[in-house]
Amino acid sequence: MAVDRRVRVTAPGRVNLIGEHTDYNGGLAAPMAVDRAVEVVWRPAEGRTLRLHSDIDDGTVELPAGPTAGAELGGPRWARLACAVVAEVGRPAGGTMEVTSTLPAGVGLSSSAAFCVAVALALGSAPEPWSMAELCARAESAAGTPVGLMDPLVSMAGRAGHLLRIDFATRTQRAVPVPDDAEVAVVDTRVVRDLETTPYADRRRECEAAAALVGRSLGLADAGAVARIADPTLRARARHVVSECRRVDEFLAALVAGDLGAAGRRMLESHGSLAGDFAASTPAIDALVEGLTALDGVYGARLCGGGFGGNVVVLCRPGSLSGTQWSARAQVLRASNGATRTELEEDRR
């Protein structure tokens, strides 16, 4: 009697309420895992080939299922990510893998990190959140985008009904409840972007250069040291990171106190800093943020994700976006638990 063994993993995306471009700078962020996810079903088999089919573009790839896989495979980004993850996992993993997703790509909900987490966890990578985040960040970097740890970490460590306050300097996180009278939504800017083709990597290099000038990671730098940076571009990038870390704790304190207006104002300040000091927005996105925050019941809004397109995240009273000109472009998101892995066995007669 043959046994059909399957491994199913569901890995959620994330939305970041505040704390943008702070993870790779050793700072603070306040994201949450969301109720949209990538699901992977792996059927192990003998051999050194892993065959993947994804509904992302209805594509299929075959790759070496071991430590020599590498990330050199051409084709769509998800296929290159899969190669890089297999190489990072570093053990034989033959068979077939079906990938499905309810996360739209390129809109700032971290579909690529959820994909990496799902593949790595299916293949048996250690489920410790920070270790998984490091593995997935290495894979994304090998595939062309030098991301930070936030996205895969949240996909692993998310908690239903809660944001996470993440401190990337101390590598700790704690859960903060989302108030019952608050709704989190995203509105599509209709600017689809791939971080590989945006100035994202440039911003990271600029932050690294600024950190070298102040002698420590920007998440731990003080405003005085940043003000002494002579180069105006590097000074602006550093100023965003330092001020953004302060806003994270002010936002969370307001949320815990039930002062959603104050929390929303911190989000608007964050957007202004992203648009000005970090140059990660566009005039169209700025106009969308302005229009959304003029609505009754909307406390705050800002660009979320790496920038240059994607989604605007909104904190509002429940139902505030219904019936507005943006309702067709809006999705209400709920804070969810992190990734799950289930092993299934069925008799095959």
C-alpha cells in the first residue's frame, strides 16, 4: 500500500502600519501579518529535481533540488526566488510543489517574502522566526533585491488581532492589540512596481553610507549626529530613519491609549518623511494620501512597503472607505497568525 505524503504551508503577507525602511537600519517597526497568504503544497519524491507550478503566472519550472540550485535560473522572479530558497535550505528536496496565492504581487503586501517563507518551511527549514527571516532575506538578495528582515519575520511571527512592535537592534518583538474600533485597510495606488527596478537598493546604499558617517546603525543614531552629516542626501535619508523610529513608539503609545487621531497623525508624518527625506513616493501617491485623509472617519494614511508604488495603508473607523470613490480599490485587512505547516498522509490504493 502506497502512502501519498504531502506538506502544506500557508504563509501570510504583511502590512506595515509604521516604521518603513527601518528594519535593515536596526530600527523599529509596527507591522501585522494579514489574512492574505501564499500556500504551498509539496509532494516529496525520490530524485534531485523539484517541479514547481505557480498560479502567480500559471508557470511551471524545474530546478535542482539541493544545495547546488543557485539563483541563476532565468524567467519570472518567483522562479528565481524558489531557486534561491532551495539553495539556502541546502538539502535534497525532490518532488512537486503547487503554489497558490491570495496576495497580489507588487503592491507592498510582501508577497515575495510570504512565498519564500512558504517554500522554505515546506522543505523543512527551521521554524524559528528570526532564523527563517535571515534565510529568506539571503534568498531575496541572491535573487536581486537586498531586503531587510521585517517581511519574512512578520510572516512567521504574526499574531491574530495584534500588531508586532519589532526592534531590529535587539531582535525582539512584542504583540500590541489592534483596537476593536479601528480598521486597517489598503488602497491600491495602481502603480505596480518591482523593487528590483526601483531605487530601493540605492536607498539602502545611501543609508549604509550615512551609518558609516555617524558610526552606528541609523536605528540607534541620534538626531544631533544626523544633523552633522554634510551630504544633504545622506542627511535626509538618515533623518527619515531616526524620526521614523521615534514615530513607531509614539504611534503604538497612542494606539494603546485609544487615541486613534494621534496614531493617525504619526502615520501622516511618516508619509511626509517618506515623500520628502526618503524620496520614495510620487505626486500621484501623495494626492491619494491627501484625498483619503480628508474622508470622515479616516485617522491616517501613508505609503507602505518599499515605496515607489504599491498600496497606501489606512487607519480608520470601520466602514469609512465604503461607498467612496476608492472603495473598489480598497481591501480591509485583519491581523492574522503567522505561517503554519501541516504534514498530511493518505493511503493511495
